Amino acid sequence: MDGATGASLAPINLASNVFTYLGRNKANTADSTWTAPLPNNDIQKDNAGNILVSNLPTSNAGRFQVWKINLADGTGTVLINTDIITHYPLSKTGTRFDAMGVWGDVNGNAVIMAANAEATVTEVYKWTITGGVVDQKPALIELDNSGQYWFGKYTQASNTFEPLANLGSAPRVLPLDDTYFYVDGNTTYPTLVDKDGNVIDGFYKIFNPDGTTLDATAYGLLADNITVPTSTWTMNQGHNGVKEFQIGTDYFLIMAASNTAAAPFSSFRIFKFKDASKLFKEMTLMWTFPQAGMGAVQNTVRTGMPEVEVVGNTANIYLYTHENGYGAYTMTVASGSGLNNPDKSGIEIALRGRQIVISEQVKTAEIYSVSGVRLATAYNTAEIAAPAQQGIYIVRVTDQYGAKKVQKIAVQ
């Protein structure tokens, strides 16, 4: 499709060997050519513009493949070519990858991730690419499925929340970098998680020890009475798809807002983060669109996929919902909002043991709670002690040139 006009373009015919592999024949007497199950089930673009396609394995013994495609002639290079049971013999038989996500440049350094749609797990698999070489054994990331993060039912007698049993059908993953990613399934709203499976942020409420609500600011963003003040449109978990993007120093989040069961049918919602901290509770709800929805044709694909292309101070936004439609929008940020972002530092921040380590000495390093309370400050340092209490914290640093960096960390 032509993204700007919606016109159909000439199809790209994939080479005959794409989604094939060598394996032993049924008699185990020789190698035969096999076809990976359910090919061409998902397509993604990495940060360098490489086009990737994947198939859909429906068991832990099923072959999972990701191919990089040459759009000029349809030839492909296989990146991932494995099954899960080889690396994880105790994995569930029904392990299933409906979609994949990618961050980085697959010709250099990148990660490819896939969420498991199996009915009894909440897990994501992560393949690491270093120097263009893929480690065929993925890392298994078991998500913290504590009920307070995923709207589990609260039982006052035991002061517990029912844990999330699974991610639902056709879950998607959006890697932001090597550490953080969004997961979005048929039973979840888009939720930010780190590489250790810790929930970092989302639309969840913050509770008191007795289960009463302490803070429901982020949760309140699920209801929109701004786009049409006379109506309240509440997001549901049915469609899966999310994307972060940045225009200058302004940060945005767009996601599927409703499926075919909630008005407006098959819609999307866009939020603006307050700043580089990207806290859900500080987001501003901008719009739900299209206001008429994209359609109510029911399907089992669960895809409500946004894609964003930023050029200067304009974002070209492309939307797709399976069986219901495609749309293209432009959003422009007024000039003078810091488009070149000269004050953002490129230094790296990481948690190592009980210390927060910075890649170079900085003028100041500060730790804040997610509620904005400053907990610690250090000067002319390359590390600062992490808080003793487990939780999510914000680290703000100013380097020797005055440039700043803000990053969330999870202390275990």
C-alpha cells in the first residue's frame, strides 16, 4: 500500500525458499525441505528500514522464523530459524507467537521479541543480534503478573489480587531499546516492562496496603470525554498495537483504543507525555480517532496497528485494523518547541547490584520517586546508591556540558 494515498502497489513476490528450512524426513533417513507453519503472519520494519516477516508457530515444537526481505526482488535472509522446545524443554506445548517486534538495526545490533499467547503463561522471548549475528537461543522473560498491575480481582479477606493468567490472544511486543518494551495483548492494555519482567508503568491504579485506591490518575486516562465532551469513550483491551514517538522534545504515545465491541469501533488514542520521564500518570489525553471508528467487522486477528514516521516537526501517522480499514493522518507540532533537542545527553544509566552506574562522570545525579519526590542527589560522580526499597524510580542526570538525561529504573 502507498502510505500517503492508500493506493495498492504492485505485490512483492517472495522467493520460493523464504519460510523453508532443512529437517529430517519422517523416516529419519535424510534431510528434507520443510515449510515453516503459517508463513507471512506479521511484518515489521527495524530502525534502519529493514523489512522483516515472520510466521506463526502454534506449538513449542513448531519452527519459528524471521526473515529480512529485499524489497527489490523478494529474496530473503533468515534471521531466526528455531523452535522453543530445543532451548526450553519445559516450555508449554501450546507456545505460540502471533507477532514479533524489533528494535535496532538487524544488520548490526538489535533485538527481536515475541510474546507467548499460550493460555497459562505471561512470558516474552527475546533474541539478541550482535554485529549482525543472531543468537538463536532467546532469553525467556517471565513477566510479573501480579494482579494490581493487570486489573486482577481484589480479595479483601486475603488482601490479594488475582494474577494475570495470560496475555490473551495475538499479543504484541514493542521493544523501545535493549531494556524496555511494551506488551499489549487481548487481556491487557499497553504496559511498559523491563528486560527482567518487572512492570514499569501502565494504566493501573496504585493501591494502599488494604487494597483501597491511593492513586487512579493513570487509570482515569482510559476514559475519554475530551474528544467529544458530550460522550465518554472508554478504552478496552480487545485490539493490540502501540507506538511511542518523539517530535523534538515532545513525546507521544499512540495505541489501539477499542475493538469491534466498543464505540467508536476500531479506534485509536493518542497521548502526550509531560516530559522525557514518560510517566503514564502525567500523560495528557489528546484525541480518540477516527471519531466514527474504522469499522465493526469482527475478526480474531486482534490487530489495531499504528505506525509513525516523523519528518521535521510533523508526524505522519498510519493506522490499520484487520478487516476494517486503513487511515493516514498528519500531526504537526508548532515550531519553537525544541525540535533539535540539543540538551539531551547521550550518556547511559544502568542499575548494577545496589548502585546506579553512569557511563561517565556527571555534574549532578538525582533520584526521584514516581510521585516526584527527590530522594537523593550526588555531584561530580559516575554512580549513586540505589534506594533500599524495591520499586520504580526516576534518575535525572546533568552531564559536564549541561545536557540532561532522564531514565526510569526498577530496583529489586
